[in-house]
Amino acid sequence: MLIGEQLGAYRSRRIVRPYRRSARLWQSLIGQTDSASRLPSGDGGCGYEIFWRRDCPWPNRQGEWEQWSLNRRIIVGLSFLLLACVSSCRNDNPQADFDRINKALLHGNLKQARDEAHRECQWFRSSREWAWKFRTLEARAEIHQGLYEDALNLLKSEPLPSDQPDLSIPILTIIGEANALTHNFSEAERSLNEATKFCTASASTSCGYVLRERGVLAGERNQSLAADRLFAESLAFARSRGDALLTSYALLSLGYRSLAEGRFDESIDRSEAGYQAAKAIGAQRIELVTQSNLGWAYYKLGDSEKALQLSEEAEELASRLGVVSDQENLLTNIGYIYMDEREFDLAAQSFQQALGLARRINAKEDIYNALRVMARLSLQTGDLADASHDAQQALDLARQDGNHLDELYPTLVQGQIAARRGDTNAAEGAFLQVERDKICPVFLKWEAERSLARLYEDESQFDSAEKEYRTALTTFETARSELQHVDSRLPFLSNASRIYGGYLHFLVTQNKTAEALQVADFNRARTLKEGLGMLPQATSFAPEPLNAQQIARHAGGTILFYWLGEEQSYLWAITPRKVGLFQLPPAAEIKTRVERYRKAIIEQRESTPTASDDGAALYRILVEPAKDLLPKDISSKDTESGKVFIVPDGILNSLNFETLLVSRSPGETKKGEIKREPKQHYWIEDVTLSSAGSLRILQASNAAHRKGAGNLLLFGDAIAASEDFPQLPKAAIEMESIKKHFRPAEQQVFARDQANPTAYLASKPERFSYIHFVAHGTASRLSPLDSAIVLSRALSKDSAGEGADEDSFKLYARDIIRYPLRAELVTISTCRSAGERAYSGEGLVGLSWAFVRAGAHHVIGALWDVSDTSTPQLMDELYGGLKKGEPPDAALRNAKLTLLRSGASFRKPFFWAPFQLYTGS
């Protein structure tokens, strides 16, 4: 149909296109439009699409008119043919179309779901019921995309079908959700109350979703108890009806509430359950949100690496699905992680992008979140003007919403800005306001207390400063005591690194060095000590006194205890007679050299000038300050002398101190020797080194070595479980080199298919003095308790030998800690068995940590990949020394020196230095 009026030489033609499905054919018949707009026709966006074209001249001459008339008849004829074809070919089954689009929405194909729902709404506009169903689907897709205003406009375009509760309940629920998320709380409450009234007289399955959205509204209003109750009711409703989708939604919401209330390990449990429930039904959108929440939970636990991986994966998925609301929230979370890692440019980029997206969809809570963290970033970079501006904007938004809880964060930032500007009264007032607020989250509370302590310290109010530091640490320790899982407690200490570091520096400047060491050791190997029963799980900050010199006497050597800080690092050198404290460079400077030197060793480039310089510089930085307290000499005959115990921190956990290069100065030449240029040698040639998690672990160690071979439990030469873990060619040779040092009655050996995890757990490992594994190993950086020794596949009991569990060939660290040990020595001859990642205060966590946690007195683990060629020789020497009565540290040192002095390629530290001895209880 063509309608128009004379406009001089040109005519405006309006083409009415009743069906979206025929859009492309219409355009091919009539021509592409260069300006178009969809006009609503009174059916809420489900009507005609009207295009105006102004570039076609109206026919003037008779010939042109005849041609135009012919074209018109052709177009009209083809149009009727098209409509007939569409009518005859289309399957008018609205339920099938609804299910298909709902499935697309479930799988996260939001744009597809929105477009198809709109098209079907057009097609079925003559049916009031189905038009509303498709319109509701379209609105739900818009909600998931963060297009809250679009969803509200769409659902308000037609009168509510109040006579049909099954239609009205989901419409009102979506309206309530959109208003809640845009903080139009009164409208949200009105819609959800109306939906609740319908539910009192209806058994609709949609009523469970009303409960959930009422929980969302309560949560947005910070009504925590009400939100928790409503989400729990929603979950119970879902389970009673067998509604898998609502179940996953409810678990997602409960996980978020746990996260908001600081119950992080509970949040992880609930979110994991929600993720699995969503995955089972292909609900990709819910998978996305639960993954986002998991990332934030791990961040709050202090596990930034895992948080960043989860958040970046989720952000990429959100971008691909077009879920703007989730994408901007994830960008804010990613920015937090970059900011904590001092990657300020990347953080600023993430925050700006998040703020732009949040403003685009008018997500007020997310606008607030972006502003408050941008204020914190500006504070850290020294831009106090921007920090003050953003903090005030965030505070204004919180006050506009009447959200008192949201006022606390920008108030804290304003206090920190005032402290920087020297306005002590304003800073103190802000910190006290946050600290004393009854609804203050625990992480804000301890940060306010730390900020107050620092303020008092700067003002020379030292008694008040110490009190606030201890108050902040008690707040933190109380929060930590509520964590139930080992996986949660391991990274959590990183949240208190600034409090512990600030307090320790304060004590040192007050000349309270003994108290500082006591605080530092309280922070070390906490999860390990709690697991070994050496330390009760603290609910307050109350470190017990310790006698460092007595511990050194008990251990029989010198202890080097390190603390790495952002601005200042420390070394305590402890002997039976004296304790010395030495200041070291900041952690970043030390980290750069350690990483570079370690990389050179692994790549066998340790002889290059740069590597040699790093090895020597690290000795000068880390060891030489305490040279007067170190053993002067060690003879090959006296293996008990020259012992040094390293209690490392941070990056030092990945450094084998034996590889540090010592230069003998010309003045140190012996009598009769010709003075030459200083000659470098590895520190292992001077001392016997081992590593310990803390002073208290050394105090509990068994210094009296039980001489004699003892009995052996040996696992190895496993059958390759997969292509990722091929057969070790020299495994059988290494096992033979170990077995020969024990009488047959003193050994129990599991090889080939018998060497499987089930056999280890059933072998009663607590009966053995020595336990040894010759195998592949995996070190999980993100989940260290999922590190594993790779053995043969264990056959399932119910499979009659015809199959095996997928991962039945892995002996996991989390299983190892469940079986107590009393072994003198556990040797894990696998790659990277010491672990991939050092946790704040805890050190490297992996297979070695697991065996120490299980109770082994000593554990040998590897800092990097081990050589299948050189290791059999080293292990032969190790067990030869043990058979002679040497203690594990001396036996391992002598075995390493054999390779070092061999003159062959094995002299390189790559071959002998990966193995490190860890002292247990």
C-alpha cells in the first residue's frame, strides 16, 4: 500500500510493513531505506513498522507514470504472494515458539531472545494472552541486558491483564525487579505487593519468583535479614515444585547475600551449588553471575589470582552475551584487583569503562560502586582533588537513596583524604564514625581502625596508635575465625598484610624488636600451625610470648627470619646467644632480582653476567648483613655444625638460598696462599640449609635425629594415566637406587598398576619412617590443595576391573592432609612438588605443605621441574647418607655437593637445587 501527498517534484512515501519476517524481501522489492523509525501502533511495540522514504521522485510524465504503475502492480502482486507463502509455510504454534525463545534466553542468547520475542509478539498480536507472554519474554531479556527503562516502557505500554493472574504475576515481578535495580523502591514495592496479592489466590509457579524479587528489593535496601529469609523461602518453593531454574536463581541470591555480609566461604559453597544447578540446565546467564560472585568472594578472601581469572572469564562472557549490567560490575571488580596489584593505569581503565556502562543503563548502585572505588584509586595515586570529588558524588548518591550503609565507604575515603591533607580532626571524626557504626561491614571496620592507628602514629600519640593497631588485628582475627574451610583460611591473611606490616613497623620504630618478632611469627604458617594443633584458631589478636634464642638452641643452628614490606623489609638473625635485627630494601626490589635469578637457573643461564650479579647481590642483600651471626665454617666431618634455618617471606619462598653466590674477598685467603681476585661459590658449600614455616614450627621440630635406616614406603614407576603424564624412563632405576639401602623386610614397594592413590591411603602410611614418591606431579596455582602426585589409575570397585574414575590416578594434597604421619622424611620426587604459589604469611602451599601438615618431621619437595636423568643419582646419595646415620638436612646437602662437584653437566644448580628440605613438627 502506498500513501502520499504532492510535495512539489518529490513525494514522501510511507510503506506499511506488517510482518518483521518479510523485512528483507520488502527491502529488496522497494529499496533500502536511508532513514527509518519504528512507530508504536498501540500494542506496546508489537505493531507495524513504518518506514518513510524521501528520495524517490514522483512520476511527472505519462511514460514515467505508466512505468511506475506497472512497478506498483508487480510489487503488490509479489507482496500478496509473499504473504500467502508466509501464511502457508509458518507453523502457528505459539507454545513451541515460546519454548524456543525461552531456551535462548536461558542459554544467555539475550539479543536473539529479545528480537524473536518482539517478532512473535507482532505475529500473535491478535491473541491477547500470547502477545503478553512474548512481550514478557522480551522484557525479561531486556532486564538481563541491563536495559531496565526499556523493559519498564515495554510492559507499561498496554493495560495490565488483571483478569489473568498467570500473566499478571510475571509482569508485575519484572516491573518490580527493574524498579528495585534502578532504586525506584516505592514503585518496586507497589508492583511486588500487587503480585503477592495475586499469589494468595493462585498456585502459579511464578510466585516463587515473586519471593526472590522481594528478596532482591530487600537486599537493595540493605534489609539483610528480610533478604535472607525471602531467598530461603524462594529456594524452598523451588525445591517443592521441582523448579530447577528457580533453584539456581535462589542459590545464586543466597550466595550473594553471604558475600555481602562477609561470610565468604559460605558464599563460595552456595555460589558453587548455584553454578552447578545452572550448568545442569544450561542457564548460561546464571552461570555468568555465579562466576562473577565467586570471583568477588575469592578477592575478599585475599585470593587475587583466582579472583582475576574468574572475573576476566566472566567479563568476556558478559560482553559476548551483551549483558551490560554484569559486564560493568565485573569491570569494577577487575579494577579492584589491578589497583591492589598497583597496576593503576589498568585499574583506571576498568573503572572508567564500568562507570560509562553503568550510567548508560542508569544502574545507580553500580554508578555508586564505580565512583567510590575511583575515589580510592585517586587517593592512592595522590590525586586528592579527584578523590574528594568522586567520594562526594558517591556519598550524595547513597544519601539520595537513603542508603546509610553505602555512606560508610566514601566517608572512610574522605577521612583518608583529610589525613593526607593534615586535617587531623576531620580524619579522626570520619574514622571513628565508620568504626563505631553498628552496621559497618567488618572489612571497613578493620580498615577504619588501621587508618586511625596510622593517624595517631603520625601525630606521635603512640599509646593510642598501638591500641588501635591491636584493635584492628582483633577485628580481623575474629573475622578469620569464622572461616570454616582450609581453602578459605589460606589466602585470607593477605587482607591483613597492611595492618600487620604497619604494626610491625611501628613496633620496630619504638625499639620493641622482640615484640615485633613475636607479632611477625604469629602471622606465619597460621593455617599449618592450627592444623598441627600447635596453635588454637584465634578469635582475637593475642600472640603468645616466645624465646627466639631458646628456639635456635633447640634447632641447633642460626635462624634467618624475613619480613618483606612495601616500604621496608626486615631480617632477624637468631642464634642461641643473640638476636640481631637488620633493615632490608622494599619487597619490590628484592622480588625483581629473585625472579630474574630463579629464571636464569631454570633456563641454565646462571653463569651469565646478569645472573651472576643477581646471585651475588641477593647474598649481599639477604645474608651478608647478618654475617657476624652466621656459622664461620663447616667441615665435611662435622655435619651437625653450620646449620642455618630460613624462615622466608613472600617471593623468598621460591628462592633456594643454597644457590646464592658468595665472594671470598682477598683478605680472607689462608696463610701462605697468593692473594687473587675474589672467587664466587654457592652458599651450599658453606652451610647446611633447610626451610621452616615459622619459629614455633622449629620449636616443635624433632631436633634429635633417629639414626638408622628405619622402614620405607615407596611408590613409583606408575603406568601412564594419560598423554599429559607419559612414562618416566628412569623411574624404575631411581626406585632400585632407593630400595637397595633397605632390607626387604624394611620396605613396602608399590609399582606399576599397584602404585595408585587408593593403595597409598590403605597402606597405613603412619607406620613408616621414610616415604618416597617417584612420579609426575601437578601443582595447582589457583587451588593448591588440588595439587597432586600422579600415579596409576585406580580401578573402581563396582566396575569389575573394567573402568576407573576419571581422576583416580591423582593423590591430591587435600587427601594427604587427612592421613596423619610420623615419618622422619617424606621425599616427593616430582616436578614442582613444593608448590607454585606463596600465600601471605603461609608460604608455598602444595604437596610439601600437605605432608608437613599431615605430620611429617621433614619433607623434601621441588621448587621447579626435576630431571629424570640426574635425580636417581642424587637420591642414591641421599639414602646412602641416611643409612650412615646422617640427618636429612646433612644427607641432602652432601648428595647435592656430589652433583655440584662432579664436573659433569649435573653441577648446574638446575639439577641439584630444585630440592628443598622443609622442617616439620
